[in-house]
Amino acid sequence: MKKIMTRNKNQNHGVPKTHPRYLSLKFRHKIIDGMKNLVVAEAGLIAHGRGECFDYIIGEKTTKTARKAIKAAVAALLIAKKPVISVNGNAAALVPEDLVKLSKLLKIPLEINIFYFKEGRIKAIKNILEKAGATDIKGTNENKMIELEGLESNRRKVDYIAKADVVMVPLEDGDRTEALKKLNKKVIAIDLNPVSRTALWADITIVDNITRAIPEMIECAMELQRLDKGELVEILNKFDNISNIKATLDLIINYIENQKEEAFKILKK
Amino acid sequence: MKKIMTRNKNQNHGVPKTHPRYLSLKFRHKIIDGMKNLVVAEAGLIAHGRGECFDYIIGEKTTKTARKAIKAAVAALLIAKKPVISVNGNAAALVPEDLVKLSKLLKIPLEINIFYFKEGRIKAIKNILEKAGATDIKGTNENKMIELEGLESNRRKVDYIAKADVVMVPLEDGDRTEALKKLNKKVIAIDLNPVSRTALWADITIVDNITRAIPEMIECAMELQRLDKGELVEILNKFDNISNIKATLDLIINYIENQKEEAFKILKK
């Protein structure tokens, strides 16, 4: 039996960089490892899978509509008085270094916020963020937290988010996005599903893979931080989230239309 | 802390039947439980998530193109000399009773075939199938199995599949589908991704959720088993898989086109 275990390369996390699905497999393994370390909930694996599929149908790249949303999001974060980045298990497992880099560049705290409570999860996420260099992490002290109304999940418990004016929520659930909107927060979402409730409720929806979107936001922040407030406000005012989501749906339609020819080419090889 | 655990209903497997996402959550929990019982591999959770997303964009229902494929598939299974149904961890976790029912109705063996080998997995899957009433289960005796060429994963090991003329593969990986095709097997696939390599390589591709497709096949089998061979051959000859997949892509395009208006209605509530 041993021989089979070692020969089954698909279970091996050392995916060769030349593998056509290298990036996708690398992040898949980060999520599975995250589950083993308590960082990721079991349902987080299923959520990751949903993301993979939506990523296929936007062509697994940062689209031009995503770039527009990223620019507006960075402008909003630069203008904000009390912005905060909410971090869940999947985000922490996938891109801890990038989250910390963005947080430091924009001087915005990270707040750990999880859907599924489990003893030790907050600590595991805190560890992964600290290992990535984070120094300003909110949401770690149960006693300091207050509860958002109308929410059943553990997501209801917030710390700095309670007083924030702009909340960035990568990988959020619809209930909480709606709750945050009802408290008049400006919400920036990163969500691969362009018509999830989070995507629809958010003020700025970045339909992109978090593993590409956060590095893209870092690049964008380095440029936009040179602008003055008037210029940033202009960027923000020019952005229309609903039109941008509709344009994203058009990109998906084009992608699928294309697949009617493209996909079948593998059969001719 | 206890209080939080009990209040967090989202982690509770007793989802109320009135919940709008009842079915989706029920099957999600079956997959998570399957992982805890060794039936489902960790990557199987991610695969399930991908399926959920593809199910969204076909509208979470058995489409008319899926019904056409189901009819052709049942005809092919009724005509076949040595048909077999390949069962992996996710399939066994989701619909063990339905798989057994279909297997008995058509007098076709079930063969356990898994991508990720782990000590005890085959046994766990065998148990779940036996509990569901299965009596003819292949692929459980390591010593009786032979290896398909050109495959690295544990999927290469086959038992009755080696001599089968028609292999039904619910939830298959592309490499093995291609390997089976190269051995001149007729392949029937159930795959929610209409352009996965499995979907493209298969002779008959049922783009549907396995939890709806197998019950639908059972219904269909009860009808078609009354027909004579000539009529079954005619059904099969009239079916064109590539056109049917393209028609499925058109249904998806329509669905997404519709979302450009439908999705935003929740914001007006």
C-alpha cells in the first residue's frame, strides 16, 4: 500500500511550477492546510470550490471591470476616516502577507471575523497574520466585542468594525454585508460571485480572486496615495457599482459564448 | 463560549426544511460528514463547492438538455453488454441509496474508484453503499485489480471496469475519462461543469447535480426498460453530445443574461 501512497502525486502538495494548474492547486492546498491548522472551517473548503468555478468563468484573470472596482475601492479606503479590513479564515489562509502589506501601506487595521466559531480558531488566524508581519489586529479579544443585530452567525461579533466608516470584506457572507449596510457602513467586497448577496449589497464589488485582487490593490494604492483628496473623490464618484457588475456579467457571457468553440478544441488534439 | 456554539445555528446540521437553501445545505453537510468518515477526500469538499457554483448557473434544476442526456444514458446502459457504474467518495456520500436503486433496477454493478487513496477509504465507501442495500460492489479487492496506463492517480486501478463496454462516471476527473476513452469504453458522465475535460471527452454528458440526476435516471429507466432494443438504439443514435453541451452553454448564457435584471431585485425589497 505504501507504494501507492507515494506514487499518488495528486495528493502531494509539492505541485511542480510547470503544472498548468499550478496556482490553482497551490491555493487549494493552502486552504486544505488551513483546515488542518484550524484557520479554515470545513465549509470554507466548499466556499473555496465555489470561488474556483466562478474564477473559471471570468477567465481566471483580473478583468477590466475588476480593475475599475479596485481603483474605486482604494480611493474609498484612502478617503475613509476609520477604515478596516475584515479577515476571515480563507483570506488568512490564502494571502496573509498581502493582507498585511495592504494594511500597513494604507495604515488600516485588520479585524479577524469568522463565520464558524471553534475553540482556537481566532488564535490560529491571529498567528498566521502575525507570522506575516501584522501588528495591528482587531477582533481577538472576546470581551471587547459587541454584537451586530439581526445576525445569528459568529460574524455578528465586531470590534473596531462597530465604529468604522468603511469596511472591506473579502469573502463575506450576505447576511453580514446586509447588516453592515443597515448600519450605514460603506462596504467594499471581494467576491468571485458577481450576483451573491454580498456582491449586490456592497458599495464597491471587486469580482476577482482575492489572490490576485489584494496584490493589485497594493499596486494601485502606491499610485493613488500620491493624489489629493479631490482627485480621489472624483474617482469614487465616477464609479457605478451596479453598472460595473452588469458589465462583469457581460464578460462572463462572452467567456461562455467563446467556450462553445474553444472548449471543444482539446478533442482535436 | 458554550453559549456561542449552541447559538451558531449555521454550524448545526439540523437545517430547517423551510430554509431557502435547505437542499444545498443538506448535501453540503453530507459532504462534510463524509470527510469526517473518510468517505470524502479533503479535495472532495472543494470539488463539491465547484459543483455548487455550476449548479447556480444552470438554475439549480434538471435542464431540458440534461433530460435528453439522461434518456440517452439510460438507453446506452440498457443496451450495454457489460455496463458498470463507477462510484467515488462524493457520489457515495451524496446519494448512496439512489446509486444502489439504479444499480439494482438496471442490474449493473457499482465499482468503487477513488482519486485519493487513504487507508480505510475503500472500506468506508463500501460500508456506506452496503448500508444503502448494495450487494454487488466491485473494486474492493486490491489483489484483483489491474492498472490503466498513463494515469498517476489512484483512479488508475480498476476491477470490472477493465472489461466493461459502458462505464458511467458520476463526478470523474478528466485524466481518467480520457484513459477510458482511449480503451474504447463508452463513457457516460455526470458533471456540472459542461466544459470540463470529462464533460468534453464523454460520449454522453449529463450536466446536472448528481442528487437530481440519479433519481431522474431511475424514473427514466422504469420507462425505457419497456422498450425493445431497436427503440433504444434509435434514442441513442438521435443523441448528439456536442450539440447538447453547446445547448447547455446557451441555457447558462440565458441564465446569466437574466441575472442582469433579476439579481438586483433583492436590493429593492
